[in-house]
Amino acid sequence: MDWAEKYRPQRLQDVVGNAAAVRQIYEWARDWSREKKPLILYGKPGIGKTSCAHALANDMNWEVVELNASDQRTKQALERVAGSSSTTGSLSGASHKLILLDEADNLHGQADRGGARAIVEIIAASQQPIILIANDYYALSKDLKAATEPVQFRALQARSIVPRLRHICAAEGVTCDPAALDEIAGRAGGDMRAAVNMLYAAAIGKERLEVDDVQTSTKDQRSTIFELVGGVLAGRRDDANLLRMAMEVEDTPDTIEQWLEGNLGHMPDFASRARGYACLSRADEYIGRTYRRQYYTLWRYASAIMLIGVADAAGGHGVHGRIMPPARWRKMGASKRQKAVRTGLTRKLSEMTHIPENALREDFFTAISILVEQDPEGYVRGFNLDADELNLFIHDKARATKIVKDVAKEEKAKEKKASGKGRKTKENDPPEDPGEKQQDLPPGQATLF
């Protein structure tokens, strides 16, 4: 077993750092009631969010039901696993069941379609505590943020990481040079999991750990696209460093160009932006030639022109705001989601009406749209439409959401009324006569008497 898992905190008192966040989580759990909002723990990876949730469950004697990014998190899957768990008690004797959804900010694509909306619905109906975990709080939907209470986890300081590493060394019988532990803690960048993994890689099979042993177990220090864009817009004149960062990021020059273009709005004036666009335009010519000729050596010229040119145009003004992905990506993502909804709706209607998908899409979709606009509530019930699918017909997102919610409330009220009436009828029925025998009918045969 690797040391990161072996020495995972089992109690809240074992969690390193983020004392305010840990206290907030404990107070939420201590006084938990159905009126309390679920928590969303957010922060960079490796700083103890998931470990803190599991430690809380141990302290409170709660059973944990966990879903993470490796699981399919469609609306149906979430309702089947988390939905049923959130409305039923524990069979293990635990006082509550903690519903834990890891990487809640990574609900995307057709595989997770409807997942974010299902989480909001599960939260509304839950009778059990729920904790969501995310790396990027701003990637969550507005509905999800409104339904939860945020708890921020911050990167750990090196001086907080060193005592934990010293404890692990003592438990494993490894004599560690203090300088080696300081080196690991400094290079981890506030990531406890990375620090423990670095210690494990350096100390495994050794009885003593020296500073030189740490060199081969350094955490991956590659630059990110955010650091690259921030460095360019900050106007750094270290051209070699900018080119090195461009080589380290995982994105290709054409993607870097789109990131820079999407963030030129941080430049102070129109003249600077014009110069920046001119450099990107020139770099784009080299990118086009690269793909046409399949001669990828030209990428280095594109990178040099766009990075050094835009940095010079920025003039050291810096970045005053958040670095965001290109706006066109959001538009393309919305178009892709709409196409996925249309494809799924066409397939569902084809199965219900026994009409081929192509014929339904080309010959009947317009006629169905007119009918749905005249009676949206009836077709929501008849076709079991969700808000996204209804919006394809009526082209009004707010109205579609309201109609679907109203229909769902009506159906729940009918079910509740029917179940109550059934119980009342059963209580008022006279007891059966043991001597009376009911005549069995052949299958498929009915009688009025």
C-alpha cells in the first residue's frame, strides 16, 4: 500500500492545516438537520478535501456512499445510487449516511448528461447529509452553488507539511535528514498528497533519506496554461522563459493562441490590443502553414511570435481579473450539448412513436413542435420531457424549467394523495371471511361481476 493511502487521516484531528474549514465542517455535522444546506468543499487537488470528508464520517459514525468521476453520473445513475441512499436510513447501524460526490465540477458531456440537475433534485429531497467536492468552484452551475454552502480549502504551507512527513518517517523506521523533508515540503507546492508520494518514492527501500535522494522524486513542475497566459500578459521580458513554459504546457500552439486571444481584454487600451491581435494574426499564418505542409518545425516560429509579441504589447500591465478559457469554447460546448439533447430526444420519440429517426427529424419534428407549444404540460407528461428537451420545442429556457417543475410537483402530489387514499381504504375495509374463496379466472379473462 502506498503511503498516501496508508497514512490518510482517520479523524478530523489528524487533518493537517485548514483549521477554519475543518471547524466549519464539524459544526455543520454536529448540528446537522434537513434544513441545512449540503457542503461543497473546493480547492486545489491533494490538500485534504476528500480525506476530511471521510474523517468526518468516522468521527460522526456515519456510513459513506461515494460517487466519483470514474462512475457514470447520469441523472438515472445518480438517482439510483445517491438518490435512494439520500432518502433511506443505514442498515449498518450508523446514525446517518453521508452522500459524498467527488469531482462535482467535472460533470460534463453526454456521459454525465442531467447529472448536475439530478444533484439539485437529490439535495431538495434528501433526508441524509450531503458533501460535494470540487477543484474549481466557479465551474459549478448557478443552481448547484445556490443549493450548497461553500467551504474553501487552501494550499498547505511547507511548515505544516514537514511534521506530517517526519511522523511518517518515524512510523516507517526511516531516518530522515531535516533538509530533505524541507526540500520535499517546499517542492510539493502545498499539496500534501504529492509530498507524501515524493517521500515514498525517495525513501522506499532505504533506512536513511538524504537531500540527494529527493532529486529523483520531485513533483512534476511543468507549467500550466494559466501560468503561461498570466506570464505573457504580465509582460515578462524573459523571452527564453516564456518559450520554455510554452514547451512545458500540454496544449499545442494553436490552442495557446486561442487562450491568448480570449484574454486580450485584460490589456489596458485598444492600441495594446491591436498590437496583440497583429502578433496573433501573424502567428496564425505559421500555424496554418504547419498543418498544410505537415512541417511542425514552423510551430516554434508561431510560438515565438505570439508569446514575445503579445508580451511586448502588454507592456508589463499585468492581469487584473480571472484568466478564462476562450469564449468560443463555451459557445461550442453549448452547441454540442444542444446537439446531444436533440439526438437523445429524437431517439426517445422514435422508440415511443415507432417512426424512424431520420423521418421523425426531417418530416415530423416541426409538426410536433407546434403541438407541444399549444399544450406543453400535456406533452411533458406524455413524452416524459425534461427542461432541456422541452426547450428545444418552445425555445424558452425559463418557461421550460418552470413547466417541468410544475408538472413534477403535480405528479408528486397525485402520488401522495393516491397513497394516502389507499391506506385509508385499507383501514376501513371489513376483515376477510376465511371461508370465502375467490374464484380464479383464466389468464386474460375479465368479468364485470
